[in-house]
Amino acid sequence: MNPNPLEGPEVIGMLARNVPTRLVDISRTGCLLESAQRVEVGTVGELRLQLQQDTFVDDVRITRCVLVEGSGSNYQVGAEFVQTQRPGERSIRRAIAAILRGLDTTVRLKRAPAKAAVVNSVQTTGEEAS
Amino acid sequence: MPGRRRDQRFTLSVPWEGALRVPADVTIEGYGDNEVWVVSATPAHRDELLTLDAIGAGPSVTMSVRVADSLPVLIDGIVRHRLRLAIVG
């Protein structure tokens, strides 16, 4: 069947796909995710993370995507937070900051081991603040 | 290590599951019975479930769609992909 062509001004759309992910580790400026799907480096998207009953959201840019050897199709995906606006109430960055300050005691953070910090490192532009 | 994340990393005591929503602009070519044709810069996998926001003169409409076909086409000398999307919700 052929489509009924649209008349008048061009109609645009936004087609979005959802890539299931799991958070491996996180820092103030980025995070490492695991995914069964490859994600192109440079992709900008919205990361939504579910913690208990809450959903936290931030925009991220994919900086690295590596197939984990011997895992079939499991990818480690590095992402940096796109800091174009103030973190909102449901921001992942804000949630992490609250956990680090001890304001949220339902979740504990522990420092990632030094080895993991190297193996799971994420390429960035180098412009982020330490 | 130059070019690497410099901030201290943390792992969480409970797993955080979620999804990365990756949007892409498309041009909507037309509608059929429970189907939409769009032109995209990237191909899609058949049966992949996606979300389409149609933005016209009126309020935008959001629908869940399933990729029925994805065919490369040449438009103005550039390879694009014509997607036939079945509306599923």
C-alpha cells in the first residue's frame, strides 16, 4: 500500500528508540553504562534511570562504546553529562550529589576500584572540570 | 591518562536500571491505514519498537510504532532511509 502524501508544509517528526541500560559507575561529570545494543559515539540522548520508585533524567553524550570481550553482545558505554542547563529536581547529577552529601541514605556509594577506574575509563573532550 | 574522565567514580549499592532514549529527526511523508511513512538519515531494524512524535502546525502527536520496512532511497543525491512504521499505540 502506498502512503497518502501529505500536502502543505513539511511535517517533521522525532523518532526515538529506547536502549535498555544499566549503570555501572558514575562520577560528577559522566557515567559508565552497560547495554546489549551498540550506541554510536557522539550520540546525544536522554538517560533515564530508575531507582526504587524514582526516575532520574539527564541528557548525555556518548563518548565511548566498547564490546565486552567474551560477553556476546554486551557493550560498555561511556557517557558524559551534557551540562547545558541547571540540573532539575529529577536530575541524575543532582541525585548523585545528594547521595554524596549524605542527604539520601537509601543508597550508598563506594569508590570504584582503581583498576575499574582505568578499565572502565571514558574518553572525554578534556574540557570538563575536575 | 590524558583525555579520560578525571573525577572519582562511584559504584552504587543498588543497581540502577534504565534506558537511553536516542532521538532522530525524520520527515513524515504520509499516512496509510495504521501506518506512517517517514524518511530518516539512519536505517532501522525491522520489528524495532520506536516512539514517533509528529510535529505539524497543530499540537504534536506521540505514537508507539513498529518498524515494518526500512529501505534505502536516494533523495537529492543523498542516501536516506524510507521507513514504513506500523502504529501500535
